[in-house]
Amino acid sequence: MGTPPETEQTAEAAPEGVETGAQAVVEALRAAGVEYLFGVQGGAIMPVYDALYDADDLTHVTMAHEQGASHAADAYGIVSGDPGVCLATSGPGATNLVTGIADASMDSDPMVALTGQVPTAFVGNDAFQECDTTGVTDPITKANYFASDPDSVGDDVGTAVALAAAGRPGPTLVDLPKDVTAAETDRTPGEPTTPETYHVQERADEVAVEAAAHAFEAAERPVILSGGGVIKGDAHEELREFAFRTETPVVTTMPALGSFPEDHDLAMEMAGMHGTGYANMAITHCDLLLAVGCRFDDRLTGGIETFAPDAEVIHVDIDPAEISKNVHADYPLIGDAGTVLDQLDEAVEDAPDADEWRAQCREWKETYSMAYEIDEDAPLRPEFVVEALDEATGDDAIVTTGVGQHQMWAAQYWTYTEPRTWVSSHGLGTMGYGLPAAIGARLAADDDQDVICIEGDGSFLMTIQELAVAVRENLDITVAVLNNEYVGMVRQWQDAFFEGRHAASEYSWCPEFDKLAEAFGAAGFAAEDYDDVPDAIEGALAHDGPAVIDFRIDPGANVYPMVPSGGDNGRFALTEEQL
Amino acid sequence: MSNGLSGPAPDERPTPQGRRTPEGVRIDPEAEAQPEIRRTTLSALVKHEPGVLAEVSTLFSRRQFNIESLTVGPTTDPDRARITMVVEEPEPGVEQAKKQLAKLLPVVSVTELGEDSIERELALIKVDGERPDEVHAVAEVCDARTVDVGPRALTVEVTGTEPEVDRAIEAFERFGVREVVRTGTAALARGTNETANTTGEP
């Protein structure tokens, strides 16, 4: 006789029910449809990892740093629409997640953080690797939970996942004391549900919709302002339909890039501090602004006094607290973006009579064109690099970025046509976001979608260790470093507002990123001249796995147009002299 | 730095007529923007669980809402507590405070109490004990009660609206006030009006 049959069965069969708190956590993730987790091991989270060891249907990606795990989970959430999950141990593991959680909070991205915690009996005693994680993350989470009972820990996790994606998305966190995850329980968690005190209004009030529709019909200079909520609410089709039928020019916020096709005649593209001149002219001169799923961030509005000063505002948002927070809404419509746009579409009978206005918008697109000149003998223009990458990749290619000048060029000069193809750190402005985000985006994307990470030299260096993860997981990502050996945006501001005093913004030495990539096991390319660009891009895209291109761009290149902080959107500067 | 884009300079562009206040409200360009400060009482019914008070107070601090007083206590339902806040904010600050409060998950409902609500505050006032008879006399006038009598100090308790308590403290100042403690305002809606919607429906 060989091995007793009982033993064989135990080894192969999936567990019928859960036996520990940690298994309940894993079961809850499974019930919520989670497929990927991004994390880093450590003492207090070990029971959860041990339970994951048997969960073949859940893929865990070991990141180099917990911050990377949080950004990867965030990007996974942006691209897939399902909550991205990150894991870390207690203390430093949890605090390292904080930047990514705050980032997800500012950008309303669905994300769940699971953190280990010291055993319940030690909590409050300053134990090794103890940190008040729920206290620290309270202001930056939609909700957080301290799991105190092995019988309910699975439900806590299920609630956190459900809540992260519901209504206005956002990050949630469950703190998991080691004794709770290690303890025995036979309670299989139930269906993930949102808490009883959580309410979401899907449809806007009919009377309010009627009033808004009348205001819209009466407008002479209407503009649609598409915000990130259009993408998060999967309302891009409703928005496009409404814009096309009423022939209304569309301006987008940065998080909404891709919600409206930028190659369309009605597209005015991105507005705000580094928005196009024509978008800012349209916003400044419109008499009706239909804002959908946006929170009127200061980088969009500039000075509030001069923001769309002639416009009546229809504000569609799922979060009542966004209504009249920064800009007064004449017609507040609370509800889901797609549902309310459908309601409006039905209520608006006649499109506004706005031929003249459309002609004006078209003229502004000419007058304030984003076109630039190339001198083949001069250093590489970053705008050219972004356009070359765009041309070499498919329409559904995903762009992730860090934060700084490169991010603005990527926003301005890439033509976005599809939602969930722009992955960036908008509200928090987290340098180093690009590479870990590309890892999360790669795993959420379809196999045939290109994933391009556009980074700056300073920003890339902040999370470059995640290249080890991309190599280890053999992820097909192309990193394009727009390298000017400066913290470029800071340098640009110093030139404009600090008399060119380059305090702590100049790098006297920068690593050679192509060589550094090779040291990590990735493919490395460099491009210094215009002639080098096509080959470098082709080589990097053809490489099956992570590749890095070091583009040595013009160190003096600045981002224009530019509305100085708190300035008048209509008075955007086109050159440094105009600042 | 030589680069830039072409197009008319800021001064060569048309400018719109309108203007907004710093609060984002469109106004007559000639008008003076002068937001009015509003003082009001908010009552929040919350889940009676650890951390709720911290969540509410950090919300007010991180969003810079001006809070005058905050009281918290249990209700007849053991799972619910009531937080009463007096806030002072220019619009749209009060509306924002209500909506941000309502967004917190442990918050069941938020009500702004009207001017006719019943509001009470309690204060304990410790004064020098040299003139006990006079203290008793003032206490009687102020509807206060003497709750502790010692050879060197007397403590009186006074209950009333915030201005009534202010006036009482002022009245006792002539005896030398050693210490004062105030509870902050507790409030209920008058008559059969509900202070808080208990169903949790918005």
C-alpha cells in the first residue's frame, strides 16, 4: 500500500470552511472577487501570508517597498475599476503605505489596504513595530477598521472591499492584529456589503434636472467639464453621447484624460494650470459650465474669483459634499454620473444655439495651438518624445507617470482617446508614482495593451527599486525617462518666481538610467539626439519585459501654457516673460 | 530659457465681465464680497463605538471648521450617542461641515437645529469663600445652586443658554473666580420636531 488515501485527500482538497482568522481574510478577498495583491511580508502580517500560501487563485506580487505596493494597488484599481489590494506588516510596513493611501484618497481611487498589527494584548504598549495605524490613516481613508474578533475579521475585510468601490470610490483599510488572524474561527465571511450607514444616491432629483436642462438649453456659450468621476463612474459613453448630440465643447480635468476623445473636433482637452490655452479660454468665457464628477481643485480653477466668472454652474456629483465646496453650484445634481447624464439627455430637448461659440472655440484651438518648433541640432524636446511614444503605441496604450514637468508633457502631448488609459497622481502629486503604478496597471491591463511609464529623472529615482519587481515578474513595461538632470518643475518655478536661484533642484550627477536598468536585469536604451529616438522606442517596445529609455532632453525646457498658482485661467502664460 | 508657445499675450486677450467671491459664488463685479459669519448648532446622531469622537474632531481640525463647543453623551439607544456642536462659519462653511459630518461612516444623521431649539449649558464656578452670604444672594438671582461650601472657596452650578452662563460668570467675578468649567452646549429640537433622524436615511 502506498500513501493512505486520507492524507492524499487532505493535501489536494480545497478547505471546505475556514479555520483561522487569516483564512477568513483570504476567503473574504476571494468572495469579493479579488485576483491580485501587492505587498511586502513582515512579522505581524505573517499569518495572512501563510493563509495566502495555499490560495492559488490569488496572485500576490512581492514589491520592493510598501509604498510601491500601495501605488501598484492604486493603479490596478484605476485601470480595472475593481479595488486594488495592498498588504503590509505593522509599524513601518503600514506607515510606508500611507503615501499611497493618501494618494488614492485624493484621487478617489478604489483601494484596500490590509495591515498587520501587534497582538491585541500589546496594542497601546508601544510594542515592537507598533503604530496606531487606524489613527494615522483615519483622515486619508473612506473608512478603516480595527479587526478585534476572529469571527468577524472576514466580514471586516469584505466590507472594506465593498466600500472602496461603492459610490465615490476611495481607499479603505483593515488593521489585522496578529492574534486575531492566528486565532481559530469557523465563521466563513458572508457576502461583502457596505455598512448600513452608507448611502449612495444614484438618480438626481427630477425637478432639479428639469431646471438644469432649461439653463443648459438657454446657454449661448456652453462647456462640458468632464472630471475624473466620469471615468470612475464608467460614464464616458453617456458623456460623449450628450456632447455629440448637443454639439457642446468638452474640457477635461487631468484625472478625466481619456473620458472624451482628444482627437475630436469638440475636444478642448485639459484645462487648468498647465491646460491648453483653448481649454482655459473656453472655461473662462463660457456662460454655462456643466461639470461632471469633478471637485474644482485649485490646479484646475486657479483663483476662484476669476474661474468661469460668467458661467452658471451645473454640478453633477455623487458626493453631496463636493457641491458648492469650492465653486458655487447654481444647479446641483447629486447622483451617479452616467445616470444623471442620461436624465439630462432626456430632459434637454433642444441643444443650445451655439454655432458662434463653437466657431470661437475652434478659432482658439488655432490661436493657442500647442504646436512647437524643432531644431534638429538642438537638444531633444520632451514634447517630441511624448508624441513619438504615442505614435509608436496603440490607441489603448496605458500611460503612467510620476509627478513634475514630464507628467505635464505626458498629459499635454499624448492624445488620449480611451478611459482608464491615463494613470497618474493628480491630487497628492506623489513623485515616484509612475513605476509602481505601471506594475499595477500592467497586471490589470489586457495583454495586448502597451504600458508606458513616463517618468522624470528625479521622480524615477524615488521608487526605482520597483524595477527589480518588474524584472522578477517579467512585466512588459517601457519606462521613458525624460531626463533633464533637474527637479524640473521646481527649477521652472525658481526661474519664474525665485530669481533663478536653483536651491536643491540641480543634480550635479545623475545615474545613467540605461545602465542602471541593465544592472536590474531590464533592457536599457539611451537617446540624446532626434535620430536616436525611433530606434530606442522600437527596441524598448520590442523587448519582452521591462525596458528603460534614458531620454536626455533639453534641460531648459519648460511647461507651457502656465497659469501661476492662484492666477486667472484666462491669463495663462505662453512664455516665461508672460508670467 | 527660450522655449514657449505662440499666441496673443494675456493683455491682448478678451476678458470676461464677471467675478466670483473667494467662496466661489458669482457676484456683481462691483459688489463687495463680504461673507457673513453664521453661528449655529449641529446635532449628530452617531454609532456609539470607540474612535467616533476622534473622527469627528479630526474632521473639524483638518478642514479648518471653526468649532465653538462640542459635547457628547449616550442616548436612550445603547448603540447610539449624540454629539452636539456649536460652529461658527461663513457660508458655505456650515453647509460643508454638515455634509462632511454626514459622510463619516459612524454618523447616522446630522441636523442643524433652528434658532428656536432648546439649548442648555452647565458651568461650575469656584469663587473665593470670604463672602458666602453675598455669593448665595447672587446665586439666587442667577438661578444658580451652591454645590460645595468650604472655608476658603465656594462652588456654584449654573445652567442656561450660553449667554446666560456668560452673564452668571460675570456676576460672580466680583468675588474672585478661582476656576470655571463649562460643558458646552447640549441641544434638542423644540416640541415634537425630531433632533435626529434615527432611521439613518438621509
